[in-house]
Amino acid sequence: MAYPQAFNAYKNASVTTASSGQLVVMLYDEVVKQLTLAMSLFDENGKVPVTSVEKYNAHIIRAQDIITELMVSLDMVNGGDIAKNLMNLYVYFNQELMEGNLKRDTQKLLFVKSMMSDLRGTWAEISSRSGSAVAPEGMVIDG
């Protein structure tokens, strides 16, 4: 088995065996990764070179798609204020990313990346404490 195939098999097994809380952490990790990749495309003058615009856009859209997936996973019926607050944050993050994408604004990307990183830490702590396959209150991960 070639390295890429082995890595993909490992990655698929990790997702399949992860608890709901761990899946949320993985989604946050991927948003942070995508925003880091987008920000790495800025040159020393703070501009995205024309040759990198397509990649830049793709990374931000991927981050927005993941945030949208997090929005869809919220249990708005039973999640109470936690679900409502997360929904408002996710909507705001997607708006900031849209503006950051259009205006090539590193500050907007950095803000969302920082907030997602903070939220990721919170989810990781909750997930490790619960030790169960149940998502923290307000989330439904089984689609």
C-alpha cells in the first residue's frame, strides 16, 4: 500500500472511530488549517499574488463549508442558549470569511482563526472530560 493510501486509510479509521466530540474538534482543526494555508499565500507586501488567488479562495471556501457543517449539526431544539450562541458565532465567522476573501483581509482571517482555535480548545476539553461518544449539549453529529 502506497503512503497516500495508508494515510487515507488511517484518516478514515480515525474519523470512523472518533466520538462526536472528537469529530467536532477535527472540524475545528481543519478550519484552522485551511485559514493558515490561506494566510500563507500572502506575499511580503500583504498581497495575494494573482497566481495564488484560486488557492486562496479554495482554502477560505473550504473553511466556510466546514463552519456551515458545524451550523447544520447544531441541535436548535434541545441545545438552548449554547446552540443559539454557536449559531450566531458561526454565521458571523462565515460573514467575516466572505469579506476577508473578497478584500484579501488578513485581519479578518486571523480573527476567525483565533476564535476557532479557542473554541477548538474548549471542545477538546469537554470531549476529553466526557469520555463518551455523545456530543456536548447543543450538537448533533449523526446528521
